[in-house]
Amino acid sequence: MSSTLFSSMKYSDSLTVVGISICTAIVCEAISWLLIYRTSSYKSLKSTIDKASKKLETMKTTDPSTATLVKKSKTKKIDRVESSLKESSRDLSMFKFKSGGVVALVLFVVFGLLNSLFEGKPVAKIPFVPIKLVQKMSHRGLSGDDMTDCSMAFLYFLCSISIRTNLQKFLGFSPPRGAAGAGLFPMPDPKSN
Amino acid sequence: MRERKSVKFNLQQQQQQEDQNGHLSPFKLAKLFDPDASWDKDQLGDVLHWIRQALALLCGLLWGAIPLVGGIWFLLFVVLSSGVIYGYYALILKIDEEEFGGHGALLQEGLFASVSLFLLAWILVYSLAHF
């Protein structure tokens, strides 16, 4: 009965894309845990960054009554901690980059597989007409002028961002807030991809 | 006049040091609505993140089921979720945003992931339920 319901839905392929994305996210995080997160180097770097970030926040709390001489030495200390934080963040990025190649390969293979399965076929319907910039991805490989047709690439992109970011957050694998690069649009940790 | 509450980082660090077992105090649900609770930056960031994700999922499912069609509903979601987050930390928790990096830092917590999740839920429900 469930297979009949599944096959009767016009856009049932979207569920396949989501299902594969979920499995891929779990596999990628498992690989990342094996190669990155459980190592002592990663734990030590993360701890250093967390401590330096918190120390920096405390030091940046300014006291208006502080004498000029004390302020100058405090500024120097802040600069030292900031440099140390940047260096640790850079080391963390380099460390993850070296180990992230395997995960990148998995993602490449999965995307290739999905592409071969769903190329030229809309897998979902978008309930609005996306802006021109987004259409390049949302209508990628599709024929026709209906810009509300959703390509596999766009759906996979949405799955990747939402599922992997939240999975990393849930498992505690998100990059530390004090690390460089955690800006306005925090993506799933790219170095573990 | 809005009451502002500043977070005492030094006091929190002292409390952590005094803890015999070296563990943090258990995070209580009541703290989510307690304007007198003190917040760690990471804790607050995580709470705001998950509130945004829950809102995104709820709105996506709802928008897709009705269905609501048109780009205006996307903008409405962004405004609504930002408004809820702002209302939560400013009016319920009465947080001093300067202690946490300003309104920008608080409002962008989980924003990108929540927009993606909202779009994913909206598109999926709309496609599966109405075609």
C-alpha cells in the first residue's frame, strides 16, 4: 500500500533525494569523527580556541575608569590573545583540510550518482519563482520555461545545508564560535566535507 | 525603560571553578523563560539556533500544507522568525545584547540553516501534497 502511495506521488523522487542526503550526512559525520573529531590534536586545538575566545571576551569588557597605562598593557595583551586565537584557528583549519579529502570524495560520488539518476528531471515543485541567481541552480539541467520546476541539485543543496548543519550542531561537531570564518552564513563545517 | 541585564562572566567562571566535580550545572528548562538567569554566549547561541530551526520546520510544513504560494511568504517567514528571536532574547530573557556581540550576532544565529530547512520543508510538502 505504501509503495502504491509512493509511486502515485508525482514528485516522489524528492523523498529519494532527501533520504540519500540524510544517509550521506550520517556517513560523512561518521568519517569525520573517525578521522578528525576523536583525535587528541583536534580536541586540544578546539579547547585552546574556546579558552582564548572566552579570555578575549572578558578582556574586551572595558572599564572607563581604567588608567591609560593599564589600558595600553591591556591592549597589548588583547592583541597577543587575538594572534594566538588566529593561529589556533588556522591550525584547526589546516588539520581538518588534510583529513577532509575522504569526505569530499564521498560527497562527489553521491552527487554524481544523484545526477545520473535525476538529470533533466524535476524532482519537486518550488512554491514561488526564485530570483535569477537562484534559478541557475534550481533549474539546472531542466528543459522548459517553468522556473518553479526544482532540479535535483537545488534540493540536494538545501538538504546538505539544513541536514548537515543541524546534525553537526546536534552532535557537537560545529566549529567553535571563536574560530575565524564563523560569519553571517555559517555553512556546515567545510573542512570536514 | 527596558531593563538591561548584564552577564557576569567572572562570576560564572568562579562558579565553574567551585564545582567539585568539574561539571557545569544542569541546564534547566525553566532557565529558557527566566529573565534573571545568567547566560553563557554558547548556550544562548545554541538555544536561539534551535528555536529558529523549530520555527523553520513548523512554518515550512504549514506553508506547504495550506499551501501558501509566492515569494512574499518567504520574506514573511524571515521577518517572522527574526521577530520571534528578537522578542525572545530582548523581551523574555531581557538580555543585554552588547554582552553577546550585538543584535546582529544574536539574530544571525542559525539563520542560514533555518532558511534552508524552511525552504526544504515548504518545497517538499507543497510538491508531495498538491501534485
